Amino acid sequence: MTTLAEHLVELQRIDTLADQLRVQRERSPLRVEFSEATARMRSWEQRRDAIRTRIAELESEVEADEQRGAELAAHLDRLERQLKTVIAPREAEALMHEISTFTTQRDELDIRELEAMEEESTLESDLAAHLADEAATRSALSSADGALSAAVADIDRQVETLAVDREAVVASIPADVLTRYTRARPQLGVVVSRLEGKQCTGCHLDLSAAELDTARADAAETGITDCPQCGRFLVIAMIGSASPQVSPE
């Protein structure tokens, strides 16, 4: 016949294992790998978008410069034709100065347009090289996601199995004992300890000779009593099984 002590020890075992699995799920190295792969994918996308944005800006600049260049060329052509018809030296001098100004502007525009086209060409090459890394980057993210999802799913299945086992154990524990166990769990973590020699494995404090006698007397029927030091359930003896190896978290 299974004693209350054995039921409580089994409940503690199930809950401790479930806690460990939940921590394992949240702290899995696979989660770190997934985060790193996600960050690399995000960085790759940001770089791609930045290059494309700059290329679009340069294309707009070149287009605007070409339009402005055409306007300057038209002005220069008009001024040069006008210069051929001018007789007065002062008027000719003014036209030549204007032609020089427009020529300087056109030359500066040509230089700027050439620089923009060179930068655009470089960025096009950079973009091509960057896009070549897309498949590998996405594959790494997909692999990390798959590995993490599989690990989490496996842990969830184990937790679900433990939940079923827990329901069966809980059904054998008196309501008042279960309520006390449940209320103590958030604070103590491990609520069921055992007696090793004269020490409670929960608080690691020694029981006096009188406390030991009282504890053994209290546990005569159920195999369990309360630790006078920490208040945990204290397993004195197990019937039909070895002493539980349960340590506090």
C-alpha cells in the first residue's frame, strides 16, 4: 500500500521535473541561436534596404542633374548664339561672363553626376554581393527556428505527460495536505524533504534528540511529518521504496 509520504514524494518529483523542463525551455541554447540568427537576418535586411534606398536617391540625383544639365546647355546655346550678334563690347563682356558662369555650373554638375554614377555602380555591385548571402542567411534562420520549435515541442510533450501523471497522484492526496503543499511551493520550491541522520535535507538543519523522537512518532503511520526547523513535509521512512532523492531548488 502506498503511503501519503510516497504520494507527496512523487508529487514533488513530478513538479520539480516540470519546473526544470520549463527552465530548460526558456534557457535553451537553441533560443540564443535563434535570437542570433534572427538578429543576423534583421541586419541583412536593414543593409539591403539601406543600399536600395541610397541607389534610389542617387538615381533621383542623376535624373535631376541631367535635367538641370539640359537646361544649362540650352541657356549656353542661347547665350553663345546671342554673343555672335552682339557688337557693343560691354554687352559682349556681360554675355561672356554669363556664359562662363553657366559653363562652370555645368562642369560642376557633370562632376557631381559622374560621382553619383560611380557610387551607384559600386552600390549595385555591393547589393549583388549582399543578395548572394540571402539564401544562406534565411536558411540559417529557418534551421534555428526549426531546431528551437522541435525542442520546445518535445519539452511541452514531456510537461503534458507529467501533468497527466500529476493528476493521478493528486487524486490520492488529502485536500488539506494538497492545499498546504500548493501554498508552500511558490516560496519553498521543494516542499517535501527527507531526514538524513538527524538533518532535514530541505533546510540542512539538525533536529534535536527530542525533535527526532517526536518526528518519528508523528510519522509512524504516514511516513511523513513536519520539519520543526523549516516547516517542510519531512519524510522519515518510505514503505516499499527507497528514500526519495529530492533536494531543494
